[in-house]
Amino acid sequence: MIVVDTSVWIDFLRRARTRQTETLVANMRPLDVMIGEPILLEVLQGARDDRHAAALESDLRLFLVEGMLDSNIAVRAAAHYRTLRTKGITIRKTIDVIATYCIENGHHLLHDDRDFEHFRPLGLLEA
């Protein structure tokens, strides 16, 4: 399963050609791509208006949409944050909990966000 981060969806929606958007296009099958609720939230926040948001939501719901935060993931994500902080790395956004979700569930993460690179040594699989 490939979890596609907001950074890639934004580039895809803007029709930007990047390695990540090309990977998304090559793997864009409903059973292969997952969108987490935090990602759905971020993409829909960027919509121009309610009509645009409804169209985006309809398109994104063609893929599996999953909750990514429960109490176990919250505890593990906080531990990952502390581990990285002891190495002098500060993760800028709490929403990057999706990296921990991917680690814990063995999913690949397709992203274009430098913060996620710090999760590789913790077991993050990248697409």
C-alpha cells in the first residue's frame, strides 16, 4: 500500500511533473493508494471554494481513506519525535504523524517533504 502525502497531491493537482507525481500516476489504482484523514483534511483546506472541495473529495474518495491516529500511534509518534529531537532534528508539523502510521503498518510513503526523510532510520519505507 502506498500512502500519498499532501505534498504529492498538491503537485499532482497543479499538474507538476515530478518523480513523485510520476510514481503516483504509475500506481494510481484504488487498491494500491491510500489517503489518510489528515491528508484529506490538508488537501481540502486548499480548495478554492466549497464546490471545488466537493469535487476534490469525490475524486480522493475513489481511494481508501483511513484514520491514521489512535492512542497507540500517538504514543509511537511522540516517541519518534523525541528520538529525532535527541539527534538535533525537529519535525516541524505534528501532522507528520503519518510517517509513524506508515512505519507501524508497513506502508510506503510517497512524499516530497524533507521532514519525512528523517524517519527513514526509524523504518519508514518510501515509494
